[in-house]
Amino acid sequence: MENIVALCKRRGFLFQSSEIYGGLNGFWDYGPLGVLLKRNVKDAWWNDMVMSHNELIVPSGAPGTYEMTGLDCTIIMHPQIWKCSGHYDLFHDFMVDCRETKKRYRYDHILGRFVLAPSLATHIFVTTLETENTQTALEDAALKFFGLRKKDLDKLQWEGEIMSLPDAMRSAGGAANVLGPDAKTPGTLTEPREFNLMFKTTIGALGTEEDTAFLRPETAQGIFANFKNVCDSTRLRIPFGIAQVGKSFRNEITPRNFTFRSREFEQMEIEFFCHPSQSAQWYAYWRDRRFAWYIEMGLAGERLQLREHGATELSHYSCGTADIEYQFPFLPPGEFGELEGIAHRGDFDLRSHMEGKLVKEGCELVLEKLPNGQPKHRGSGKDLTYYDDLTKERFTPHVIEPSAGADRATLAFLCEAYQVDTAPDEKGQPQERVYLKFHPRLAPIKAAVFPLVKKDGMPEIATEIYGELKKHFSVFYDDKSAVGRRYRRQDEIGTPFCITVDGQTVQDGTVTIRDRDTLKQERIKRDELVKELQSRNF
Ligand code: GAP
């Protein structure tokens, strides 16, 4: 992972936000290549899910035909939206504070292990946030606490396995023996407290409590709030999906693992509205369709998995949820991180925005009420049911929600693409080669154009070719240093093809085209370059 992070900074994929002022935790800037990569990820998603969808034919695995459209909603919406959706009351994480270091941690992110402290005649739960080399980090913490050296490692008497802080506090009955991740004395962590993840802001100049608004923590609610507008302004018939790509904000307690858990990130979400009798089939369709998309985009292999949630893991409104997960290199072996969730949300969302905040009572969703019988959070009162004029039926559509993170997908594509092999250098000597094996659709630069040398008419022809290709693709011109080094520079940023103008080009109008992955070079006519590159899967 360190190599990937270093490459991202060195070659301009990702920078820490506000780095010149020491950085801002949980915020990331995409550099010149990163912006192209992430845009390609979002464009591929939008194109494959919305633009190229043909509503006249039944896609493979789908229960029938369906339509797709899009929206671009505001980041700040009416605060009542978050009250009815449940985010205002329920979008919490538990956090603990350290009274000694004044640091704040997400309760379930702290890992630790009990170790015997003979001097205190008790067990201390030493802790860390490190998930990759947890045991090593715990050993370092324990040695530091006992004032021991590395060579004294065998003096540590461990008890039980590594576990999370919630499990340890449950088994030890409190935080008295817990040594916080950065603390010097045990017992400085507070009891866990709830922390709402929505960022607050103020609308207008008065700044009273009534002017409080929230930065959206998901794009989905803008789609539900516009369901009626879309139905009224288009001829879309159920089943149909509304897609949206945009920023979301969550005040994560412990942002970490590069861009994986950020405080500002982008989501790519679809809310798919269907008849309740067909929702189970549509759920299965979207789950499989979305999983197949990641494979098509290059995440094939054992690092990608589809995990169906068990009954206890489901949200109170969900009748089925699956996560698409990727084994990111910063996770411990065997652990996977969520890329996308596909949820069967029933009629929860549309009913919430009609009636008000709902809670589960037995198997039913009912309006949550205050002790005086009034709704806790009142809905819009607008009719968000759907009338099918063919069947003459009125119903509240069910929703299937494939919700993906653009930054997590981009990070997974980067991690999967990172490859090291051995390839001959310009002198024919085998050298280690680092390259990014992006799918050509995702590669920031599709092709690089080089004159072999800066003379004999080659730069003039290469410049012409560059100009022609630039009308169609993102291409790069390079005439600096030996051609072998130029190839390496492009390999390292994942450019799938390098086109070289050489002596033969001047004679017969052909160029070489080199494949990043196979290193094979072919000669083709320069006039056929556009068609050739297009056929190579952009
Ligand atoms: N509307 C449903 C929803 O927002 P979610 O599982 O909370 O569901 C969906 O988020 C996706 O958004 C996740 O699968 C992940 O890819 C991305 N995501 C969520 N929180 C994130 C964070 N803090 N940083 C980066 N991506 C995040």
C-alpha cells in the first residue's frame, strides 16, 4: 500500500488536501492524473448504467425492460429531509475520547489485546488503530508502556486474541484497564458516546437554530425528494431508475486508509423504482449486474466478492442487502472493504417522505410519534404513490438501491492495477518495471506519442499524429530522454499504448504501437491509428 500511496503522490494522482498547511485529515485532492482517472470511473458508470441502457430490450438477467434517467440535486436540502429519512436521529457512530491526549476515536475502530502487567497485578488492554500489522503495533505499545526494549518481547504475557475495544469493554466491564492508542496511562478513555456524522452548516445571516442545515451524507435523498417531479415531468413508467453522481459529506470520527474513509467523497447512486410484486427479482438483477460491472472494469479475481447480509445485519427497513467488497491491500489478510451496497429498501423512503419518520413495530413500519401523539418528524404530506394507467392500480413503489462510492472504486482500480514485473530496459537489460494495468476505459492517458529521435522529420510527423489523436482521446506527447525511459514513464501511469514514429514512418507512413501489458510492438498505418485505438476497447 505504501508503494501505491507513494506513486499516487509522485505521479499526481492524489494529494492530501491543504498539504502546504499541514493537511486536513479525511480530505483528498485529485491531481492532474487522478482527476482523469476518477472522471473515467464516473463516466464509465454513467455510460453503462444510464446512457447506453436500451429501454426497448430486456437485458440479460432482468425480469423485464426498464428505463433509466438522471438527476443532479443540491448538496444542501431542506433539513426535514434528514429528519424523515432517519439521518437526523440515527446516523451515528460511537466514539470514545481520550482524557489524556484529547484525541477522539471511533469506538469500533480500536483494536487491542490483553497483556499481563505483573507490576499492577492485572491485565492491561493495549490498543492500536493499525489494522495491517496489528500485533506488531500492539507489541510496540506494550513495550513502550512497560519501558521494555525490543529484545524483551518474550517477557510480554499475552492473554486471548486480538479483539475490538467494544468486545474488550464488554468482557472487562469497562474502560479502566484500557490503554488508549496514544496514551501513557490506562483508564483515560471515556465511555462510548453517540456522534452524528452529518456536517452542520447555517443558511442565511441570522444563524439561529432554525437556520441549521446539513451537507448531504448521501445523494439518495435528493432522488426520493424529486420522485414526484420526475414522474410529473417525464413519460417514464415504472419500473425505472434515477441515477445521480455527486459529493457527499460525513464527519467520520476516524477517517483512514487513504481515500477509503474520507469526510468528503463522491457517490454514484441509483434509486430503482418498481412494483412491490417484482422487487425481489429486481434486487437480484441489480446485485448481479453491479457485481459484473466491477469485473468488466478489471477487478476480476479473488480480491472481489459479493456478500449477502445476514438477517441481523439488515437495516430495519431492508428486505435484502448485498455488499460488493474488495480486498484492499491495507486490510488484514482475509478482510474485505465495502465498494458498493445494493439494498432492497421496500417502500420505506417514499413513505417516509409522505408520512414522516418511520420506525419498525413488529413487522410493520409505522409513524414514529412523540408522547403527545404527534409525529416525531412530519413528512411532506405530498402524494408519492404511483398510478399505473394501464393496470389502473395505485401503489407505493418499492426501491432497489445500488449505492457505490466513486472514490472507493477509484482506489480499488488503482490497487488492482498496481503491478511489478521485469522488462528489458533500453540496453536490453532486465529491470524491475512498475506499471498500472488499468482497463483502457479507465486509463487517464489512452496513448502516448513519441518521435524516436528529435531529428530526420520524426518530430514533425509525431506532432501531426498527436494533434489528430487529441481530437478523439486523452493523449500525451513526449520527446524527452531515451525512448525506453519514455515507455517506463507511461507504464507507471497506466497508459495502455505508446505510438512511436521512427525512420520507417518517414519512408512508409507506418508507426509502431506498443502494448503496456504484453510489451508487444506492432506496425500499423498512421491513418488507421484512430480506428485501431477505438477498437482496443476505449
Ligand atoms: N444511500 C445509501 C448509502 O449511502 P452507504 O453504504 O452509507 O449507503 C454507499 O454508502 C457507498 O458510499 C459505500 O459503499 C462507499 O463506497 C461510499 N462511502 C460511504 N462512506 C464513505 C466514506 N466515508 N468515504 C468514502 N466513501 C464512502
